[in-house]
Amino acid sequence: MTPSRAAFAAILAKDLRSELRTLQSLPAMALFSVTTFVIFRFGLDRTSLSGSLAAGVLWATLLFAAVLGINRLFVAEREEGGFDAIRLAPIDRSVLFGAKVAALLVYLLALELVAVPIFAIFFLDDAAGLGPLVAVLLLADLGLAATGTLISSMAVNSRARDLLVPLVLLPLIVPLMIAATGATEPLLALGGPSYHRFGTWLMVLGLYDLIFGLVGYAVFDFLLED
Amino acid sequence: MYGKGLKPLSIATVAMLAVSLSLVFFYAPLDADQGFIQKIFYVHVPLAIVALVGFIIGGIFAIAHLRTNNRKWDAYSYVSIHISVIFGVAVLITGAIWAKASWGHWWVWDEPTLVSFLIVFLLYATYYPFRYAIEDRDRQARYASVFAVTAGAFVPLNFMAVRMAQSLVHPRTFATAEGGMPGEMMLAFLCMLVAIGLLCTTLVKFELTAKSASGQVKRLRRALDAPVAGGSSRIAPEVS
């Protein structure tokens, strides 16, 4: 194993282990998403959803639940001196970016493992669209993880961390949300899934992932300098 | 040192604005469909173009700052984004007025350029709270540059995504105007574009000059060992 890959695996394993032991983010994210579904049920006064409403409720909920995890992503690094340790270690700093993106990706997938089935049970009459939805979820999670990691690492060193993450992240995520809801809407349409512009939206999601993955990789070094 | 050339530049800006505005009002013909209100096009569209270019240039300055670690580039980046955000407010207001006059609503969601601009504006509006929240000056400059680079990459992507979200393309005045715009209109439009671009450059230069002057005053005061009265605002980067 190259040193970078060993460091990547070590940081990722450290993150996942500490999350498993402390359970700081994941239960909160899952609980938040379920509560939000209940709020949407009364806010919209609908017991079943389809099409654009279903896509909007699902993605708005997942996004806000993700913000909770993104907020906490670097807190341990800052408070327990993880940043200093990374700076001291003879490894490429981008490794930390990669590992954090991977950790956040795991959190998001775990969140969706809980939230999406519950969403289907609560609101969907027809769960046939959930199969292809996995592709949308994966690509959107990748972009959300890249942007979220970048913003989280910037916000954690500021005075207003909890405020800045949603404030800066939400406008940045708009194109991702446009593509994700655009792809999800026909999948959850009334009367069975259809694939209207599905490939196009997946390509937009892929492009978003690529651009923000590269930007994050390129600028992350500067966020760790001191 | 930033004040050099400021006077001729200001005079040129005022002259160009005066010439362009008189071209807009007395030379360019009235639009057949929209009448007089279409004149707002000559302000709205150049402002939007200049603001977007300013955002991108802010990102390029930010790259220069990250590469050279010279604080001058951070100040350039900050001032470009600052002036562009102010122009952005004007774009949204003139856009709303134009939408009200030609479509009957203050805001239309099926005009992708306007919606994209709003999203870009919302993102850049968070530049200030973001800068405010970081105390250490070096770190503030570096993080602000990272923000400017990220947001610069975001601008084209966002325009593409919003354009694609349009299920049916609204007949767009600018597209039709650009295609079949009579020569007189085109001339007035291009003159306005140059004038607004000059205005932006002048304002950027003014702000940099003011910052450099107040930085010098501060340093002189410090050299005289006198306490600084008032002081400059926290977010504003200093120029040496």
C-alpha cells in the first residue's frame, strides 16, 4: 500500500470508528429526516406523494439532514487536535480531503438506507422507482460529499460554524438539487416510473461531482496551512 | 499609489456614460413591442454581464493570491466581488422592473438567466458573513480566496443547470433582440456595455485607493505610536 492510500484508509477507519462509538451524527440525521417527513405530511396535507412533490420532499429532507452531518464533520479534528496531527504527518494533505469525502459519503448512504425506505412506506403507492433511484442517490451523494467537505473544512475554523455551513452550502448545492430532483421526478411519477431525460440529469450530476471534486482537491491544501 | 490615473479614468467613465445614455435615449429606436420600457435593457444587461465578469475576475485574482501568497491579490479579489455584488443588486432590481413591465409580474421563474443570476447572487452574498467569521487575517484572506475560486467554478455550472431545468424555453427578449437587433440598438448597447465596464473599473480603483490610503494612515499612526481612532472595518482587507 502506498503511504497515501494507507493514510486514507487510516483516516477513514478512524472517522467511521469514532462515529460508531460516539454516534454523534448518524442517529440525529436519521431522526431528523423522519421528523421532517412527518412535518411535510402535515405541511402539505398529503398522505401520498408522487412526481415533483415526492422528489422535492425527498431531496429537501435529505439535504437538510445532510447539513447536520456536514456541520459536525471536522469538529473532532478541530477540538481534539486532528488538524495538527495531519499537518505533522508526512502525508499529502489532500488525503484528508479524500478520506473526509469518503466518510461523509458513508454517512449519507447510511442516512438514505434509513430515510428512503421510510419515505417509501410513508408516501409512495408504488415503489418501482426506487431501483433506478439508487443511481441518482449515489451520484448526488458524491457531489454533496465533495461540496460539503469543502465548506465544512472552511467553516470549522470560523466563529460561526453552524451558521456558515447551511448559508454557504445551500446556494452551492442548487445545481445538484436541480439535477437530482429532475431525475427523481419521473421515477416517482404516478402510474409507474418513466425515464424522461434521466441520462441527461445523471450526466449533470456527474459533471457537478467532477468539478467540485477537482476544485476541492485543488484548494484543500490552502485550508490546512497555518 | 493606487490613486494614479484615477482622475482621467473617472472623467472617461463619466463622459462615456453620458455619451452612451444619450445614444440610448435619443439615437436608439423605440422597441416596437415594448416601447419605452425596453430602454432598461441597456442598463440591465450590461450591469449583469459586468457583474458576472467581475465575479469571475474575482476568482482569477483569488487564484493569483493562493499561488503567490501576496495580499494585494486578495484585496483585488475582495473589491471585484464587492463591486459585483453591488451591481448584482442593481441587476435584480432592474430585472424585476423589466419583468413587471413586459410580463406583468415582478418575478418570473421561467426566465433562466434571471433565476441563475439570483442563485449566483445569493452565493456571493454569503461571501461577507463568511469573511466576517474568520478572525485571523492571513487565514481570512486564504479562505476568502478559496471561496472565490469555488464560487467562480460554480457560476457556469449553475447557468447550465438552471437553463436545463426549463421544460419549455420562454421567448427571451435578449435572445431575440440579439439576433435581430437593429444596428442603432446594437451600437447603444455596446456603448453602454463599455460605459458600465468603465464604471466598474473606476469603482474598483476608487475602493482600492481608499483602502490603500487608510492602510497607510493606520501604519503612520502606528509609527507615531498613537492609538488608532475608529479603525477600518474588520472584513475589509488592507492594501499596502
